[in-house]
Amino acid sequence: SIVVKELVRNSKSWDGELLPPYPQGQPEITIRRITVPAGARLEAHSHPVINAGVLMSGQLTVETTDGKILHLKTGDPIVEVVNTLHYGINDGAVPAEIVVFYAGIVGQAVTVSKP
């Protein structure tokens, strides 16, 4: 039989902040599968658009540059922070794989590296 399990429904990001209104313009959905090797740390970056994902395998720690921390394990959903510098760390022994859905507009970057 078909089983539907809602993983997350929220109007706030994982750090408790309200999500911003959607930007004006032609909507564009981007889906990325991101693999973070064991022991790797992503550079600090931000997202100007609402995005959410599911950690498909491994473990990942997400930390904002002001010290808020979220630990993810396989199967955990995340509603990501918007316009907030953060980075991910895979402190596990295997690669972490996350699938992320971005709700942006045509011509707008979904990820911005720290200047």
C-alpha cells in the first residue's frame, strides 16, 4: 500500500527564524544532491532563497557563524536558514549525502559564498 509520511511542515528555519516571503519573479525550483566527504567542512555561505532538504546518508552538523548548531543524521529533514552565514561539517566516517530543494526565481543564485 502507499504510505505518505510528512517529514516537516514549518514556517520557520531550523534556527527558529521566520522564513521570508517568496521573492517576486518567475519561480524556479532547483534540486541538488550534495555529497560531503567524511571529515570535510564546507565553506561559509548563505542562501537568499527558501530551501529544505533531507539527509539521505551519513551525518552532518550545520552551524551558523553566530554559533547556532544543528546535528543531522540519516533521514533527518532540514528547513535551512535564509540570508544567514553558515557551514556544514561531516564529522562522521562516511560521506554525507543530502538532497536539497530550493524555491527561487529565474536568474537568482541559490547559494552565495562568504565574500
